[in-house]
Amino acid sequence: MRHERYDCDPGCPLEAALEALGGKWKGLILFHLKDGTRRFNELRRLMPAITQRTLARQLRELEADRIVSRTVHAEVPPRVEYRLTDFGRTLVPILDALREWGQKYLDDRLAEHRSPPTGRPDGADEARGTERPGTHG
């Protein structure tokens, strides 16, 4: 549910931003629009796991928030294109920073899964819930 007012405390601007950009797909939609105009089906191909209904709903919400603009060309069949508005383009550095952070996060997680458990000073191994040999108390 969207808030009607965001003057409650210093965290409200962050809450408003997360509300406008939240959800599984909006970040990906914006990422794919950052390099230019895309048609609806092109976005669907770039995100094969999203349903047509969800993509349409997310695009409508982004349009209502003035982040994305929708252009319908008078052709048969109709051609509909989406692009970031000038306001939406202000998100590009943020999207790039999030992608960079996400890559570091994935790299750290991958390294964590590849390295053997380090164990704790008291001898209990957190990953296995066991004690190391020779450290039982």
C-alpha cells in the first residue's frame, strides 16, 4: 500500500524510493531501459521469467511514477515503446552502483561457498555444527 505522505521522519525519502522501485522486476526493467527505448516484447525476451501481466503492471506503475514513458505509435499492429523519462534517467548511476554492489555480493558469496569452513576458536564448526578433532571439552 502506498503512503499518501512522506513527511513522517528522516527515513521516509528512502521508504518512498524503495516503494517506487521495489519488487522483483522493476530494477531489471529499469536496467534494460537505461540504454534506450525498448518495445514490450523486447523486454519480455530480455526477462523470460516475467509474465506478460506482471510486466504490464510494473510498466504501468513506473509510468504512473513518471519514471518510464510509454509511446504508442499509430500503426497496424500497434507499436508501443518504453523509455526512461528525464526523471527516470537520474536512476542510472544508482542502477549501475547496485549492479556493481550485486556483483561484489555474488563474488563474495561464491568465494564463501568455495572455501572450507574456518571453524570457531572454541572448536565448534559453524558450517557443520560439529567440533574439530581434538578440541572436545
